[in-house]
Amino acid sequence: MNLPIDRRRFLAGALVGASTLALAACGAPPLSVPEQAARGAARRGATMRIARPAASAAETLDPASSLSAYEYLGALYNRLVRLSPAGETVPDLATDWSSNASATIWDFRLRDGVRFHDGRLLTSRDVRYTFDHILDPDTASPQAGPLSLVSAIDAVDATRVRFRLGTPNAEFPSLLTAYQCYIVPEDSAPEIGRTGVGTGPFVLESFTPAGSGVVRANDDYFDGRANLDRIEFFSIQDASARVNALLSRQVDLLSQTNLDNPTARVVSAAAGTTIARVADAQWYTIPMLATSDEFADPLMRQAMKLAYDPEAILATALQGTGTGGWDNPVPSGVVGRLEYEREHDPEKARAILRRIGREDPVFTIHTSAYEPNLTAIATAYADQVAQAGITLNIANASADSYYTEIWMNRPLMVSYWFTGRPMDQLLNQIFRSGSSYNESAWSNPRFDRLLDEARADTNEASRRQKYEDAQRLVIDDGAAMTPVFGDRLVGLSDEVVGYDEHGFEFDYLGLGLKA
């Protein structure tokens, strides 16, 4: 832990432990959610302290990397385009964009006069360099796969960059909203991981991998100066220690810490702290490994879905803080989401099991304390499917090894993602045959064809229909269930104003402390 905690203040605070949480779960008042204050309500000259989980010593400020220090990125950098809460692509460093008739050539025009923190003027050459860096195999960027359709990038003039695609993609701009796509200066790859030179609202003062760091406001930011003067980041590995640091007022905000409902109630009830609720920010899944003996049969997978009610899991596991998923991975409120609720029928599930000779099956569902709600969801799901005669034994794995030894290696498990992905990227990355993120190993040729056809379709209405048809296949035939989307419960000081978040990224301009 890299945050110096005064021992007396720490011990005097409302410490979080198992007994505290157990008491908090019973008869607690509703969670309080702070109002989103206007930027003008924040005082100037303030320093905010943010606690984050400690990462590995290999973490970097290179946005393209799989080991990037995520909290710093939105403060230091901008993308060409970003994703709105409704799932629409909107301007950031690019003011506008257009394509040819076949959606194989895309032109983006940059804002005039934007400068990097070191004074260099942003040009199309920086954009070209950024994406060449992402696509470089030596970078090993997670976004290289989704962007592999890019065959060439041209710096047409100082403010216009052109992407040439090997295959048509009418949704191409949405792929540039990923956080790996922050723009860095030309020729900066050797040092960008340490310098963090971007165009963003804050400038790097210091950074220690897996440790502390400081950013200060960029007085020349093109979209106006941030409310805060400085942000101090502290790394605290243990989740309870992070919460206790907040309760003892050693930090103002917890980043990358989704509080479970009992802990959130403790924070909400304590003097000087409160909770922000980010609607449907956590996407929970229960993958059934389609290559396993247990779940290779689509009828077996259908029975596992029919046997449970997502609304019951929402009520018991998340105490209502979220939305029922009904096995559609696209969150409610996102443009293009298919509005379709599959059946919940335990007796029909039981009949299917009899028909395929799998009556009263017994499986193991794997879970972990890696994320605070995984075990609660596994337990609630096991209770639900018992109505159809399905017995699930719950196996808790170590948080340290869950995503290296269990994930994608066991027939049945609980997993989670963050929402905020563009629909095309979500469906292609996590459900397309052979994708490295396809956690259920599901393969459906018709689904893959629909995605290819949607990308090539420049008619918005018919393209949306293809994405809706693809969602229907995930619901009806897919091997990864989506029981719920959970609200992310974020702990913060009641001095914090202007807190807003989308896709796990803060609004760094609006964030501040009370005047």
C-alpha cells in the first residue's frame, strides 16, 4: 500500500469488516446518491485524492498497452471520437468524419490548434502514428484485433487523416472509441509509457507503476480548464483497505472499486462519505463452455436459460441495483438494443432435460471474490435453476488465479465486463467464432455472417436490423448468459461534486470538490 495512513485516524474510522457488512445488510436505509453538480459548483485550486487497486510493476501510461494505468488515461489523453452514454459515436479530437459509398475509406478532420502537453501541435501524422503503434505486433495491443481491418492510414494534410479498410465497415468510427485509441505524439512510443504526453485536461507530474502519481490541470486545454488543480493517485491493493481509507477521509474517491451492496450501505451511512451509482455499468455473465461435454448440446444450454429468472437474481444478488439482462449482452438504453424477453419456464426446462436424457443434472459453478458480486450471482443462479431439478455446487477460486486458471477453462463460471463498448465491438470481440475474448467458445456461422453483413451495410435501418438479429441469436442459441447488468456503486467523499462516469471513465473536466 502506497498511501500513508495516520494510524490513529485509521483506527478511529468506521472500519469495514465481515461483522460490519453482515449488520449492514439487514434493515439498512436506501442508498443515498449524490446529485450531479454543475462544474461551477466546484472550488478552484483543489486537490483530489483517488485510491485505485495496485497494478503490476509493469503497468504503463502507454494507452495501447494491455497493462495501461487506466485511471490516468482519461486525464492525460483524448481520442479521435468517443462513445456517448447512448452508445453513439461523438466528436473528441475529430470534429467530423465521412466515408465513401462502400464504407472502405474513412476521412476524419481534426480540431485546429490543439497542442500536446509538450507544446507540439496535433496533426494527422500523430493520428497515423498512434494507430500504426496499436497495430504493431510488438505492442500487443488488445485493440489490434478489432482494428486489423485497417490496411493503410494516410496523413492527407495537417488536419485530415484517412483510414483505408480491407473490408467494408459502416460502424468503423465506433471502433476508435476504445480506450486503447488515445492519441499520442509521433515517434513517442519509446517513452510514452513514462511521460504520458497527451492532449488531455491534465498534465503528468509524476507516475510510479503500481504506486502513486500526480497530474495537474492543463491550463491550455482546448475544451476549457478542469475544476481541479491537481489529482493525487494512490495504490491500495486490498479492497477493504481502500474503503477504510475513504471512511477515514484519507482519500476522496475510490476508482475501479465496485462496492457490494452491504459495503455501499456502510459508506452511505458513515459521516462524510456517500455513494454514486453508475447505472448498468457492470455486465455480468455466466458462460457455459460450448466445447465442454456438459454444454455442447444447444438444448442443454436452452434448459439452463429457461430455468432461471433474471429479475429474481437482480433482486437477491444485487438487491435491485441494476437491470435484468435476459441474456442480451447489450444494455438497456443503448441505441440498437433488441427489445426481446426470452421465456422463463422451469417446467419447460425440466421437460427438455428429460428429452435429452439429462434429468436432474449436477454441475459445478465456479466463482471468486475477484469482484464483489460474483459469488452472490452464482448463489442466486443456483437457487433459481434448482426449480428445474438442476443442482449446482459452488466452487470458490482464489481471486489471484481466477482469470488465469478458471476463466474459459471450466464448463460453468461467473464473469463480468464493463459496459460502454460499441455494439459492433461488443458482438465481434466477445461472441464471434474464434475471438480471444469469446469466453464461452460459442461458434455460430450465421451469427458471424450477420456481423460481416452488418458492417458492409451502409443503410442504417437495415444494418440495425442485422445487429438485432445477431442479438437474438446470442439470446436463443448462445452459450454465455447475461443474468443482470449491475449498477456500479462508487464510494466517495460528500465533498465531491460533478462526479460522472461512462464506460469506466470519469468526467475529468467536471469532477471537483465543493466550493
